[in-house]
Amino acid sequence: MNTQVFEQALQNLQLEHHQVFKHETERATFDLKTYLSERKNQVEAALKQSITVVYPEKIYEAMSYSLLAGGKRLRPILCLASCELSGGIVEMAMPTACALEMIHTMSLIHDDLPAMDNDDYRRGRLTNHKVYGEDIAILAGDGLLAYAFGFVVSKTKEVSDTNLLQVVSKLSYAVAATGLVGGQVLDLEFEGKQNIDIETLNFIHAHKTGALLEASVVCGAILAGANDEVLQRLSRYARNIGLAFQIIDDVLDVTATSEELGKTAGKDEKAQKATYPSLWGIEESKRQARRLVDEANVELIPFQDKAIPLMAIAEYITNRTH
Amino acid sequence: MNTQVFEQALQNLQLEHHQVFKHETERATFDLKTYLSERKNQVEAALKQSITVVYPEKIYEAMSYSLLAGGKRLRPILCLASCELSGGIVEMAMPTACALEMIHTMSLIHDDLPAMDNDDYRRGRLTNHKVYGEDIAILAGDGLLAYAFGFVVSKTKEVSDTNLLQVVSKLSYAVAATGLVGGQVLDLEFEGKQNIDIETLNFIHAHKTGALLEASVVCGAILAGANDEVLQRLSRYARNIGLAFQIIDDVLDVTATSEELGKTAGKDEKAQKATYPSLWGIEESKRQARRLVDEANVELIPFQDKAIPLMAIAEYITNRTH
């Protein structure tokens, strides 16, 4: 976004600020922590039901091990929130929410493999290949990715076939070389290289994490039958918070302790990884993340109260300490 | 199939034999070699157009390298033939035919990895990870698998949304732990073990190769709008030829030379792999394959001339020398 467009957006934000604050009561009663925790529980329950362990048990156990290993469940929660913002109900979006987590889990299992990041621990537990072996870990990832699509198609109710096909397509391109996979390839290519420019860093993150976050938000709205303008707004919201999320991740890697993060701090510097703080410094990185979140929330103003959860999630992204 | 049912089916086959031979002229003019070669060319052309190399080029090149490495293209050809048998046209099924080959290619790339079969060559060329590295090979497989679903949805024309969703679902379950992935897991588990029984061997092949072959045939018919009875017949046809194909593969591994096979012969014995010849002997294996092909073709009798290509493919499976 160029400066002029951004200034305009900021002005709009200020102009419409009182409009948001008309709903001060709703905002005041909205407790993000409770909201996230309730939603997480709903998602966990649905994920637990999504895989039945049958013969040959080992592969179902390996998939479940990583799928049910906890985490923020941010993608499913975004999907459900976006569906509700667009006039849908949670039940419509739950199968897609689960599929998003299956896909995300696949990317973590494969990312942790010795041929990739070679990580022994993830979320405080041994990584999939450390428990089940590399061969099964590769297959568990493949199994989750393949299953995600059939799960969406066979479990989604009360959604038109046309919208469901759009969701399948959106998920597919968000993971393929046009999305997550493309971002990971570039990330691997620039590992240990310091001469990375901001465009490349943005490309990596817009694809590696951004594409699936965007799909999470947009799919929720597609399922609810949202029109193109709504989809566009939500897509811009999601791309902005996706990038902000990554910037704050990079900042926390420098400023937070390992205890706060629940994972090793200072990993990026040790790996000589190009990050936003390494290009911009800490303060400018924080300012840019703040700007992206403001821009994201500008997109949601027309939805008034219905946007409160997504706005709060955007705020949480910049304010989080882990 | 128990003996009684099989005898009945054989009797039906004999009873209706003259019915097939009424169409002797069409059968006589049908040349399978030309048919397969023409279809292969059509599929190759469509596959070449299916991937455009854009930034970051490396991942698109890695995917293309394996996707365009040749092979019989049996799955796409089965899909197109089944679509035509069911009254559809080739164009309706071509995107799904390509998607089947993307999925099959993913399974080969991941199967060849050092953590799996650790193969350096495939179809006379270096395997994907030998050229691009293990990390890229894993991602190329993931990319192909994810892309297959979006490709079907965005490229298929003249097919109802309901039928298209059924194809997505069928493909998904054919690859997931309920299909190919489940078969591979069991195959790995029994590697080097001689105490495998016929049920387990059947399970492995029905899943590892059978599920995707069955999806190839059934998806072609779904795209053409076939009714349930047709889908059932084609599903049984496909499951029978899938198993026959594997039995003959095992037989050829013992009886053919490496030159004839285009790959190392005697690999199974060397790897102490349980095979059909190791359980049944060569002659009984051939007899069982013949029986399965006969049973497969019994299913196709009601389709008369339209079934000629699929019947010829079934015959080719038992008669091939490589």
C-alpha cells in the first residue's frame, strides 16, 4: 500500500472511529480471552471426532498425535468468526475449520522432518517423525492433506454445492505452490542468506503463513454465502493480520524469553535468518505491525458489532507476548 | 468372491458371450496399441499445460520434472475411457485425468525418498530428490497433491457441481489413510516379513494401488453423470483389474528380465518381499489374475461396444510382458 492510500485509509478510520464506538457496550462486554478459549474447546471437540482410529491403526494414530497436539487453533477460529460475521452459523464452517487445521498440521509435520528444519520438539512434545519414524511422518502429512478435502465435502451441511467447490479450490491453492508450498521453497532457498530484500521476505510470509490464514478467513465467509465485496474486505483484513502476525513473531523471537514463548527464543539470529527486525529494527517492525493491524480493522468497519471478534483478534496479534 | 458366485458369473459370461461377439466387427477394428498411444498423447499434452513455471521457479520445475517423466498414464486413460463408456466426452474428464496423474506422481516422489524406498532412479531418470534435494522433493509431492484438487474444480467444464464434489471426495479418500496412504503404511510394516497372509497382501494392494485405480475408473463415470448401478459395476471392474495388475507385476518381477521391465527384475525376492508368486507360485498367480480379469469383464457386458476399450485394457493387463 503506498503512503497516499494508507493516509486515506487512516483518515477513514478516524472519521468512522466514533461509529465503532457507538457500540462501546458490545465492545466492553466482549472478552477475547473467554471467546478464544470457548472457540478452541469447540474446535478441539470437533477435531477429536474427525479421525477414527481403524486398521491399520499406526497411520491414524500418527495423524491424531500431531492433529491433537494443541496449539492456538487460530485458523479454525478465524474461519468460524468470519462465517458468523458473514451471517452464517458455526456448524456450517466447522468441517472447513477442521480441514484448515489438518492442512496446517501437515505443514508442521513435514516442516519438522530431518530433510527440512530437523526439529525434535514441537509444542513441548516430540515431533511426529521422532515418535513414528520419518516414513510414517511423511505419510501422516500426506494423509492429513488428502483427507482435508474429502472431510470438507462429506461433512459440510447447509452450504450450496457452488460455495463448497469454491472452498475446495481456495484451500487447494492456499497450500499448493501458489501458496504455502511456494513460500516454504523460497524460505529454504534464502536460509542463512543475509542479502534478502523486503519484497522477498514479504513474499515468503505472504505465502508460507499468509495464504492459509487468508483462506481461513475467506472460506468462512464463502460458506456463509458472502458477496464479493465482503470477500474482498475479509481477504485484505486477513493478508494484513497475516503479515502483522509474522512481524510480531520475529520481534518476539528477539525480545521474549524462551519461557514466555514456549519454544527456544533467539532461534532466528542463531540460524542467521533474515527477519523483519533484522531489516527494520525492533521499533520500526512494531510500528509496521501496528499499521497493518489498523489497516486490517479499517476493512471491518462496515460490519460494525459483527466484526468485534475479528477486530479483537487483530489487536491481540500485535499485543501478544508469546 | 466365493466359488459359487464366481461359477455363476462365469456361466453368465459364457451365456452372454455371443452377445459380445455380435459386435465382432467393432472388436476386430479396435486396436488397443493405437488407442493407448493416442490417449497417452492427449494426456501428455494436457499435463504439459497443467503447470506453468512461475516464481519461485524451482518448485514448479521439480513438480514438472516428475509429472512429465512419462509412464503408461494408465490412470488418466482409464478415467477418460470410463467417462466415454458412461456417455460423457473426453474433455469433461481431462482435468480429473490430470489430477489423478498428479496424485500418482506425488506418491512416487514420496515413495522414492531415502526415508521410504530410497530409490535413485525412476523410469530411467534420477528420482526427484536426487535432482532437487529431499526438502524440495517432499514439497513437490505436497504441492502436486494439493494442486490436484483445485485443478479439478477450476478446470472441469460441463459437469454439475454435485458430481464435481463427488469426484473431489472420491479422490480424497482414495489417497488418504482410507486408500493409498493406508496401503503404504502396511506395506512398510510388512517389509522383510515373510509371514504375511493373503488377506493382508490383498489389503495392501487394494489400498496402495487399487484405491486410486478404482477412483480413476469411477470418477470418469461420475463426471459423465452415470447412475449408481453403472458406478457399482465399474467399481467392481476396477478393483478386479487393480488386483490382477499387481499379481502380474509380482509375476513379471520373477519371470521377466530387467531389460524387458525397464527396471531391476528380481527386486521383490532380493528385498524378501511377500508377493503373490511367493504365496501361490507362478502358475496359480497367473490363473488368479486371469480369473480376476474375466470377472472384471463380466461387469462390462451390459455396455456392449462401449466397453471395448476397458475390456481390452483388462486383457492387456494379464497379457503384458512388462
